[in-house]
Amino acid sequence: MPFLTQRVQAETDQYCFVASLDNVRNFSTILKAIHFRDHATCFTTKNGIKVTVENAKCVQANAFIQAEVFQEFLVQEETVVFRVNLTVLLDCLSIFGSNPMPGTLTALRMCYQGYGHPLMLFLEEGGVVTVCKINTQEPEETLDFGFGNANVTSKIILLSEGLREAFSELDMTSEVLQITISPDKPYFRLSTFGNAGSSHLDYPKDCDLMETFQCNQTQVNRYKLSLLKPSTKALVLSCKVSIRTDDRGFLSLQYLIKNEDGHTCFVDYYCSPDEDVPAAESPV
């Protein structure tokens, strides 16, 4: 793999960001988990890469890929920021196919020279190297959901299998998902209001799926199902999920995902509440 193993210092110096992977799927799989819009903003620091996607200023997804995931990771500036077409990036990352032959890996090297320059991708599989240049754009300001620990009113950590089952059974004719978190029964409840009527799914705080349950006050909030549905991509890949709400009713879903090499990556979803809950539908 010449572009991975033969590191020429003169070449590296011209780039403000360089990263290499022996297995491109360790990068592309995480990006697919937040691919619900065409464009993404990339933030690179010495700690790794954060890729952010937003929709209608109501929902934000962040994928975190730590520097340790990469075989080579170099950032020449404190923070390197650029905007890129995520759809095009994912197409390039799978240029050798999304289902390689067993035992075959696609290697990746990414290089970025700075503002106004394209993102360079070098992909190699079986001795064949493909070079892709993806135009970058002026980064747009991303939302700060202000999810500070001081404002968090509840935190739940669940094994993902429990939430996957719940999402597969949700009534998708409902426009909203209502989440109730309470220090007393029902503790953690998911509710929908579809064509067939209301349905509720309760999780006791001491059930086998529940790893952590912290709640200071009862909160009932509704969120548009259409905004939460993209998060199921991350849910399918994850082994645990952290669910937090703050005193404004904002929702944080953090998914812990293990890649093929056993490294831990995180995907965060933030969602604003949809509407006030009718008093008649608050838990008694």
C-alpha cells in the first residue's frame, strides 16, 4: 500500500489534514449512520473527526471518529473545518463496492490542503488505486443545542436491543413520539398516537435492558417521528444508547458503536421538542 506506507514528509507538509485507514468501512459505516441530508460539516482536531448533519434547525446528528481509529492521523492546525457533500463522499468511499470479497479490505488515505481546496481521497484495493477529488464548500454555522450537564433532568442508558425492538413496533401513522421519563411509574415510556389509537411501551427502571436510570422530575415531551426516524440507522449499529433530556425538553440520543477493529465510536442525535403535551395525556 504505497500511499499508506511510504510517507513523504514534503508531501505531508502541504496538507493541513491527513488521515489513513487500512479498512475504509471503519469510516464509511459511521458516516452512513448520519446520512439523512446531502451535506455535512467536518471538524478535525488532534482528537479526531466530528461530522455534523442538520435538518431544519430542529435535529442535529454528530458522528465522532477518534484519532485512534486511524493508522495515520495528522492535523496541522488547531481545528480544520470544511463542508462536503456527504452523498458524494459515501459514493467515493464505496467505489470498490459496498460488499467486498471475504478477506479483502479497501484502504483509504484522506488529504485536505485547506480552504478552497478539494478533499482528496486515495483508495486502494488489491493493488488498484483510485483517486477522488471532492469539492469542499464554505462551512455553515452549526447549531449549539447547549446540552450542559447542569440542565440535564434525566439520563437513561439502555442496551440497544431493547430500543431496536421498540422502534420496530412503533405505529408509524403517528406524527409524534411521546417520551415520558419519571422517578415513579411508568419510569420510561414511549407512546404513539396513530390511526389505530394510542399505544404505550414501558421500561421498568430495574429491567435487564436498563444499565442506568437517573431522573429528578417527571417530564413528558413529544418529538416528530420524521425527525427521529433517521437515528434508527445508528441504533441498528450500536450496542448501547444513552438517552438524556434537559429542562427545555430537548432530547439527546448518544449511540455507542464498535467498529470492525473493536474501536469505540459515538453518534449523537439532538432533537428539539415538537409541542406542549396536552394535560390529559400526561401520566397520572
